[in-house]
Amino acid sequence: MVFNEKITNPAELRHVQGRIELYWIYTSGEAGDVFFKKLRDEGKFTASKCRKCGHVFFPPRIYCEFDFSETEYMEISGEGCVLAFSVISYDSDGNRLEKPEIYALIGMDGTDGKIIHLLGEIEPENIETGMKVVPVLKPKDQREGKITDILYFKPVS
Amino acid sequence: MVRVAVVGAGYSGFNANSPDLSWKEITYEAAVRAYEDAGINPRRDIDAVVTCAEDFWEGFAIFDEFCPDQLGGVLKPTFTVTADFLFGLANGVMLIKSGLAEIAVVEAHSKASDILTFGNVVKFAYDPVWLRPVGRGHPFYLAALEKSYYSNLRGYCDYTYAEVVAKNRKNGRLNPDAPYSADLTADDVLSSEPLFYPLRKLEIAERSDGAVVFVLAKGDIARELNPEPVWIDGVGWNSETSNYDTMSFTAVYAMKAAEMAYDMAGIENPAKEIDVAEVDDRFAYKEVQHIEALKLAKAGEVDELLESGYFGRKGEIPVNVSGGSLSVGNLLEATGAQKALEIVLQLRGEAGRRQVDAEIGVAQVWRYLPTATGAVAVFSR
Amino acid sequence: MAVGKKDISAPPYVEGRELELEDFEEKKVTYVEDYPDIRYQFTAGQAISKFLNGLKEGKILATKCNKCRRVMVPPRTFCELCFKPADEWVEVRDTGTVETFSISYIDPDAKPLDEPEIVAVISIDGASPKMGILHKLGEIEPDRVYIGMKVKAVWKPESEREGMITDIKYWKPLEVE
Amino acid sequence: MVERVRGIKFHKKQDVAIVGAGITLFRRRLNETGKELSYYAVKQALEEAGLDISDIEMVVMGSAPDAFDGVHMKGEYLLDGSGGSNKPYMRFFVGGGTGVFAPIAGYWHVASGLADVCLVVTEEKMSSSHPHPQSAFKYIWDPILDRPLNPNLIWIFALEMRRYMHVHNIKHEDIALVSVKNKANALDHPSAQLAAKITVEDVLNSEPMSLPVRRLDVSPPSDGASALIMVAPHIARQLTDEPVWVDGVGWALDTTWWTNRDLYFPRYVAEAAKMAYKMAHVTDPRKEIDVAEPYDPFDYKELHHMEGLGLARKGEAPILTREGVTARDGDLPVCPSGGLLGVGNPIAATMGVKVAELYWQLSYRAGKRQVAREVTTGVTQAWGDLMQVGTVVVLSNKR
């Protein structure tokens, strides 16, 4: 016997609402700080290259995750090509978005790395994998040193 | 060599929701059944308790506080692994092999119906600096991207994934604990709305509640408790990376975990030696990835085999004969538990109307979005 | 594999970059904020549902295990020590004893409180010894509280009770009555 | 039903040695991400052990609640900086006890024979959590019975401390001596966040938080990481002539119903210690233990835990402290690192001042912190959850 008695009237079953009322402030970290300041102030993209194996990381990091050697920063164009994309009709609460968002996995030129970001200025039916895209940044005075300083990537016209 | 066996298994049933029982009560129910099955008194006999849970699935900051009581683990060596049940199982094996325990208990549960903002919790696992702030879309976009990338690489078309859905949802009809089982065809799947294009709603496992408890024992004790226990021949687990830029998107984590488990179990030719498999299918394309990773089929050949019924209930290697997560539901950290449970039931011959003939079975799980981490366990009778 | 162990002791490998609050305020460092909307609906289950419904009626309910003879508050469906189902429901009294207490000057976010509040573990009369709950004390000066003090629950008016632990406003000294 | 289930015999596959350790700075706010902090700690441990990341077979991660770093499934998030990429990697969690629990998990990875070289990494970035790191602790309480009372973490310490003082008639002055000792010890720790020369009066006059707990009774929230490398005997022999051996491990988790227990004595620590001592063949800890690093997030906790560990009789720990027995040059040095009170308390990352410190002490490489007496065996311990869990490790430099 697992329980000796159980509540039979469903109205007597209780549920208590709970909300996590915390918020978080995340530093970009050492490599992130270098990247986002460069993006904010100069509109330029930074990657990092492993001093031992030569793997070029994007997003940049201070260490090579494969051999744990140090890396050095290098400037890249910020352009890339679409490796995969998806069209999302709902937000994370499950509500329909007024306009679907296009997410893309973008291989970054001059690196072994990738970025996941939005695509803009294009309709889903016109997207092809392998398509070349370039970043569209916020105007300099509105940039804050965050990933959202990149508004989206757009196809090369 | 110290061998480890499953001598008891208990579960609470799997349901889309469970408004009448708290997570403690669900777990207690599963534990009582497991201890009865093993024929042990937990307060006297167990040496260690392993629980598997993640704080934000539960709504806590330190959830492991709430684990010992319902498992009979009060003032015993009890701890939490923040991972799936199969990772807990690996720890149970290590505890016994290292001599820290002779009888160990592994538990995992899901109270997914308590989560009101599932999408937000999943998104909260995404890299806070590089990924989480991008867009407002549902975090399933990452699975959609992976599906798209992987399909292009292998040349699989959507029909293959739709067949996986149809197979699993139909299999579930013979499983009394499969709340999402249904009589569906691949065409039904293909005609459902692509909410997360190219991912369709019917390709995604809905959530379920439930708890599973296993009792593991060292070889000689296992035989005393049960003349024919189910042996754990191998366990393996692996993580690719936490970064989307270095992920393979081809389930290399599952391949490496399987290699580790097969190595331990002495399995050289999985496609020949394995009789039944339960793999993670919380997105339909994941089943295809995982079949390849477990080396049950060659890369790029799963579509033809699926079509021929090779992975069906009566096929050569039945995969997800329980109905998989597509039928049973996404049990969060208990997903691997449902898969291991199915294998144990099949090997014991207790799988009822869905019984297949099997001597060696494998269970595999992935740690869900946004990870590239997974675990594999090989069982035999 | 090995190249041999180095004779070093405990220095950090690198100096970290320590930040002050001003670094954030003056944007000397880049950062992201997140205010996720994360909500749950906790299922109270069999025992706690009944306990909460009891509070709404102004009663404190306990469960009893006939094996170890413990009367348990908060109530549970199973005895965690005997690992068997609890056997019966018992109503216990709304008086008790302060087992330990603290005078708190901070709120959950570590901000100072205007008035300190007194929190205590109160063992409930009618339950087994040391069976206590966490709650607050009121109608008493902080420096007059002592361990072993007898206290009584002060309930919200019936119309305001919602079947929550806060239906008891606080516990007050028994002798003041 | 089996007639008689035999007791644990510790029939392990192989012994386990520690050959390297690493620790970052402990600071209130660090710019580095949790991944970067983990990388620093791992890099130092690898360097000390003379190993390369490719030599590591498995990785164990220890980190306390996700609510600090602010990432769901944060073990997965931290894995690349912890050297877990393309490896078997797992995160373990017993609340505040994780700092000593992670190496216990590392122990069974090696002792079971599944790995010969296991890296153990612990990390915490508490500064991400707002409005205050303490706010995260609001969610450790029962969501139905306790959270509506708006509890603060310090409450549980205050309630336990009051009970301990009451039962043994201990004065706050005696407890404050622990804070004075540990903060002074931390002056010699290069990672320390709150090292200082203070007096008992400073503690007694510091700002009240949740009486009897005052500001200087408490360790500070912190960011940091630490790492440890655990290996099989045949690997240890190749690396060093003086490995430090794991002689015993133990842990125990008490009931969730903490208001149903008498809080004056930490039974969870006593049970964990019993297991570890049995395994290490320690029968009289007060005589056989040469140096101890019990968990000291609050000053009374060091005393409480010494009693749980059997290093003092019940109620005797304050007397030993007053007599100087627990000083760095005393007969039983306790927290020579400076502990959490002095070095800082990045919850799980305190492995760096507990297990790693004991490793450095037993290999005579603790520098200015090296205790005066000869050492062969040491014990370290952590505590966590709702005053529930004890985790104990016994190390020795003799096999």
C-alpha cells in the first residue's frame, strides 16, 4: 500500500503559485569585453586564435577549449554565410509573434566559428543555405556593447 | 571484476499532469514499488542514494534538500547529480565498483506540469551574453536550426522524421503509460503546422510527469536478491561542448558515450548484438541522429531502414517500442529513466503486449536544449 | 604523458579583474541584464493540501505514524524514518514552545528592515517533542524572547484566511493573555 | 528479502591520489565569466600536476545553485572552460556541501577504475545574482510552507547558532574568536577577499544581521573557482614522489524537515565523518588528525563542525579555540587557510580553501600558511542545504 488515504474531492487539492523574482547582471567576461567594446566603439568584429592549434574561435574566448592554450585576438570582417535557418512563429511564452523571426546559424568568414543571430531584409522563401550575409549594426550612439548591437544579418545585395 | 545489476525498478506511471500528488509523493510511490520489487528494506539495506534533478525544472535554488525523505535516504549518503537519470545510473555503477556501496538507489522524476513558463526556463539555459538576448523567439529555434543543418548534411527529408513520429506514437498504444500515444500517419505529421520551421508541432514531445526509482546491487548480492537480475554491462556519457560554434550538430556526444558504454560491455558490433533500443526522441530528428550515433545504422541510411520497418516493433532492432518520449512525454531529467525502465522490463519479459524478444538492450538520452551532452547504458539478462 | 610535477604552491594562476559597482554604472565594463519571467505552480499534494485547508479553518493538522508513534507537523503522507504510509490525521493545538529564535534586521534581499522581526522554530503542543515549524513572533519585545517560551498562534480573521501558512499572522506569548 | 545485507567493505578497484590543485582570486565581483574563472583554476592545477588537458580522462564539476550564475543547467554552460569538451563530464550538487562533495565524486570516478585521471572543478559566480546574492537563497525554502514568510538565508544560521549557544551555554565572545583567528590566517592567503586583523569587540559591535548573527560572524559572497587533479596510483608515481592520498570519504543528508530536529548538534556531519573515518581507519580523530579544514561560512559553524567531526567533545570546541589549540601553531590547527571567513565564500569553489588547502598542507607546500606541527593526516568537511548535509574527506601523505 502506497498511501492510506487520498483526497477524493478535486476542489480540495491545492496549488501554490511561485515566481522567481530575481534578475541577473552578466559581465561579458574577458574575451567578451574585448569584443563588445570593439563592436560598440568601432563597429568591428573580433575573433580569437589558439596559439597552439590555430583554431580561430568565434565567439572569441581567452582559451582554446580543445587544448587549453591561450589565444590571441584578431580582427575579422563580421561577414559570413548561412549554414542553417529557422522561421519561428511563437515567442518563448508560447504567444504568436506579430511577425515571425528568422534565426540563422552563420559561419563567420575567416574563422572556424559561427554565430546564431537573426536575418533581416529578406523573406523566408528567398533564403538559401550558403547565402552570404553581412551584419547590420545599430547606429553608433545607440550601441551598448551587447549582442543586440547587431540588429540582424542581411543578404549581400 | 565487480558486476552491477538492476535488482528493483519502480515507477509511478507517466501522466500529462498530476494535480493530486506533490513531487515527493510521486517519488515515494515509485520508491515503494522499487523496494518491494527488490525485496529490500530501504532504511536498513541501502548504502547510497543518487537523485537526478535540475533546480529550475523544479522551481528551487537548492533542490537536493528535498530528496532524502521520500527515498528512505534520511541520514544516508544521498546526493544529487544535475543531469539525466542515466548519469545517475553511471554514478550508481561507480559507487558500487569503488566499494562505497553494495546497494545503491537511483531516482529521477519530472513534475513538468508545475512549470508555468516552460519556454522561458529552457531559454534561461542559453548563454546569457551571446545567445539569450537574440530575438524573442521560442528557444526551440535551436532545435530547428540543428534539424535543418543535420538534414542538409545527411540528405534526409522531412518524411523520415514524420515516419519516426508515426512509429513511436503508434507503438505507444500498447503502453498503458503513454499519455500521448495516437494512431497517426506520416502524412498527418507532414500536414501539421511548422511552428518552428522546419520543425513541426507533432515532431516535438509534449511534457509529462512521473518518477522512476532503480535499486542497483553488487553482483553477488544481486543474485541473492534476484536469481535473474538485469545486468548493467556498460555505461557511458560524454559532452561535446557548451558552445554552439563548436558543436557538431550530429550527436557526436551520443556516439562517444555509446563507444564508452560498448567498450565496457564488450560490444563490438552493435547493429548485430543489440536486440532493442530506447533512444532520445524528444524531437523526432533526434531519434534519427541517435540511431546513427549508437551505430545501429550507418550515417545517411536511417531513412531507408525506417521505411522498411527495420526499427519497428516487429523489426530487426525495435527502437522506442515503448512509444518513446513522443508517446510517453518529455520527462525532463527522468527521460533516460523511462528509457532504461523500458529496457529492463523488456529484458525481464514484463513488457506486456509490447514485449519483444531481447537479451541485450541499450538506453540512450540527451540532455535537451541547448546541450550536446548525452549518456548511454547497456543492459543484458 | 607526464612532464613531471611543478613545485608551486597556491598562487592564483592569474590575477582576476576585480570590479566595483561604479564600473557598471559608468559603463567601464560591458554587461547584459536579464529579467526572465519564470513561474511555477507548486502542487501541494495530499498532505500539504489537507494541512492548508485546515489552516483556513483555524486548525493545525498533523499526521501520525503508528510504528514510531510520532505525531508529525508539518504533516506528511509517509513517515520518512519508518518508510511507511502515515496512519491517521490528528488535530494538534495552536500553542507551542520556542525551540530557537532570531531577531532579524534584514529582508530576503539583505536590505535593512525598519523594524526587526522575530523568527522562531516553534514546537507544536500535541505533536511529538521537537516537531516544530518555522514562523514569526509578535506582541513581544525582542529582548524578552527566550528559548522555552510558551506561545500561541494569532490567526487572521476567518474571512481573510486563504489556506496559507500566513493565515497565522504570528505567535504571541501565552502568558500575556 | 535478504537475510543480512553485509556492511560496506570498501573493496575499491584502486587507490586515489591528489597531484595538483588550483584556485583563483576570491572577490566580491570579478569580470571573468564562470567559464573563464574555471579555466584559470584548471590551468593552475594542470601546471602544478605537470599534466596536459589531453591527459584528463573525465571531468567532475561542482557548483551550487543555478540561481547564482543565472543559467539554467549551469553545469552544461560551464563545461568548456572546465576542460569538459569532448569528455565524460558531470556536475554534482549538494548545496553548500558541494565544495567537498565534488572531490568525493572525483574519488569514485578513479576508485571504480572508470578513470585513471580525473579533473575536479568547482566554480561559483555569485555576483551575477540580483538584487543581492542572498536573494537567491529565498528559493531554497519550501515553496508552500516557508517562502510566504519571506525568509532570509541568515535566519537558518541564526536559529542554529542560538540553539547551539543555548544548549552548551556558549558566549558570543567565544564564537567570535573563530572569526578573529580565520580572518588573520587569511592574511597569508594570496586569494583572500576579507583578510584582516580584527578583535572580538569588532565582531560583537558589528552590524546586526539576524541576531545572534552579526556582520563579522559571516563569510562574504564571492566569485571564484578551484580545481583538483585526482589520479590512480600508477599515474601518481610517474608525476611525483609525494602524492597526497584520499584515505576516506563520507557524506550524509538529513531530513528535509529541519524544523523537526534539534539543531544544537550536526548529526549529518557526524554520520558523514563516521563513514570517512571507518574507511580511513581513524578511530580517535582528536589524536590521529593533525590538521583540519572544517566548513566555516559562519564562525560558530567551525565549532559546530569540529564537534560533528569528533575533533572536540560536544560543547568543547569553543574551549579549544580559546586555549589556542586550533591556531596555526597549535596542537590541532583548524582552518589554517583562513577559511571562508577570511578568504571568501564562493560556495562550491571553497574546495580551494578546504580540500586543496589540506592537499597543500599535507605536501608541505602551503608556504606561509604551513602549520607548525608535523602533519600526516588531515580532515576537511563542508556543509549545506537546509542544515542537512555533511561531506567529509580524510587525506594523508602516508600510504
